[in-house]
Amino acid sequence: MLKRCFIAMTALAVLAGFSACKKDQGGAGTDQITIKVFSNLPDRRNGQGLIEQTLFDMYTQANPGIKIEIEALDDEAYKTKFKAYAAGSSMPDLVNCWGQPSFINEVIDAGLLAELNPADYADYGFLRGSLDGWSKNGRLYGLARNTDVICFYYNEKLFKDNGWSVPQTYDELLALGKAVKAKGLIPVAMDGGDKWPLAIYLTDLITKLNGQNTNALVVKAIDTDWSDPVLTRAAGILYDTAGAGLFQNGFENADYGTAMNMFTSGQSAMFYMGSWEMSMANNADFSQEFRDNLRVFLMPVISGGNGRVTDICAWNGGGYAVTAKSAVKDEAVKLLNFMFRPENWNRLAWENNVCMSAQNFSVYQTGGETPAQKQLVEYVAAATAISGTTLNDLGNSEFKTRSEDLIQQLAVQAITPAVFIQRMD
């Protein structure tokens, strides 16, 4: 209730100062303009979907001549439908994209995205490098929404009640998994069915083994071969991890929602996922005790590895782009620019504990953030290396599909690390 009241008051406050700009925002005239939005945020009551919906409501209230039609699907269904749109001639006007080579390069090369003017965002506070993935040949085609950090979520009270400590090394993580299983619980809830979380896990391991320049190592492997000892050892660790039972039985068939439910319902002690889920601490669908005790820790260091705990797996995640052949392209760009004004997505996402945006959100920190929020900010501030785009997204779309399939096969021990390396070649 407090969250909804806050957003309502914010909308009124912004509208009061925004109404004078109606003509410039496309609200003039009597003819209604419809902007079609294709989103990967189907939950409009919580998290990023709530912030997106709030911004759309704010915009249409300030611009009576604008109507926004939203089609929202979860990630996997979204990607499938996006391909169908791309193959046809009726792309929506404003779409979600991922600023990674596996997704955006082919979309840009196909001429599907409208070019944006970088000068428009000079004072928007985008973090250094956050728009690199949205640019090609010096041209900008979209705006990044998030700064994503991968982590283990855990319930602090559950840990304290059982005398468990946050693991400092990977061996301690595996030992913790055995202790958790002895209590009849799942150690780590893993979304293995969607495959990309396993690819991120492998990237996380590579980062802890390699330390600096994880991206460069993987790109070199894609261009040449996968025989580097770091990659071979990371593959072996993932193979052994699943064999040690750190993840739930049948994790390769579990989807995102199933894995999250295992954690939020107390069936698992940990949940491996990104900073975009820190809003679990505000979700009224979960118990107050769970929300009060939500904490995070990073992938622990690996014995013999060059990486430190401060060498983190993080990247700039999803965002938005305007389609090149949109019949209302100018209006869609105006909506996009409104969404990313620093006082809009950036502020609302942080103040509502939804995610860390790709913009400078530090100006909105109050000290009253949730423990998980504070931890994630500290991790980013202390980072000595950042992985960048994860392994599966560093090639083209075919590489993404094949690498994710192979990583899943490796994780369930259907293939050995040696076969995995051979097939990645």
C-alpha cells in the first residue's frame, strides 16, 4: 500500500510540473495517437513492470492525445514473439531489447531499430559504458534500463537459526550445500530450464578464476578455440557442482517462477539470480519475515583462481528501442525520452527497491534502503573487475542457442567437461 501511495503521489507531482510541456510531448490536437509497446515485464503490479506501467500512466495523463497499448510476455515467450514480429511487417513502436551482441547486433543489421540522438541524453546520467551495447559503428539504437549484478539471495534468519555462515570460498559453498541438504532443504534454487542462468553461473566461475578481462578471454575463445585452462577448469567446476547436489533435483526442467517459488516459500536456502530481483524485499505476496531477512552474497573465490570476491559478474541488462518503421516514430522517441529522464525510471526504480538502473541513482540514496539494496551497491562500488556481457551473449544468436544447450548438458553431466570444450570449439 505504501509503495502504491508513493507512486501515485510521485505521478501527481511530476504531472504538475510536466503539464506545461504537453504540446512538446505530442499531446496537442484532437486526434489520438496510439503507441504500441512490446514489453518483457508481464507483472504490472510488482517490480519493473509496476514502474514501467506507472511511467506510461504518467505520460498518458499528461498527454491526453496519446494512447499506449501494451503487449507484455515473459522473457522466453517474448523472444519467440519478437522473432515473429521481426520476420513480419508489423513491429510494435517501442520494444524491449537486450544490449548484447547475441540479440541486438542482428536486429540492428536488419534495420529494425531507429537511430537515436546521443546528444539528447547528455544530461541523463547514464553510467560510463552503459550504452556501449546499444551502439554500433558510432550510432545509438537504444537505452539501457538496468545495471545487473548476479548473486546468491539467502534468508539471513534461516542461516542464523541453523548456524550457517555465508561461504567465503567455493569449497565452503559446496560444504554449505551438504549442510542444507542434511536439513531436508534445497541448497540453491536454480532456473535450469531457461538455460541462460546456467550460462551466467559458468561466466561467474570464469570471472572468479580469471579475475580481470573475462570478456576478452571468452571473445578470444569464440574467435579461436576453447582450450584455455581457465575455461576448462570452469567447465569442470560446473560439472562437479551439479554432481555435488548444490541445485535441486530436476533443476534442468525448472523455470524462473518455479525456482523463485522454491526460495520464497522456504524450500531452498538460496536462489541464484540477478539484482533485478532485489524487489522481493517489497513484494507483499511474500511473508514479512522473508522480506525482512532477504540478503545477498557474491560468488565466493575459488582456490587457485586469480579472481577476488570483488571481481564480479555484472553487465547492463535489458532496455528499450524504437522501431525504424514505426508510423509514430517521433512520438515513440518522445515517450522513450520521458521514461529515461533521471527523475523518472532512474528514481522510481531505486526508491521502490526495484533494480539498479543504468543511470546515476546515487543521488536518490537516502540510507533507508533495504539491506539487500545496500549490499549490492557496496559490491558494485568495491568492484575491482566487472565481467561485462555474459558468455552466452557474446556471439550471434546461433552461438547463444548452441552454447546454452551445451552448458545445460554439462550441468546435468550429460557430457563431460572435455566433450563440452570440444563441442564449444
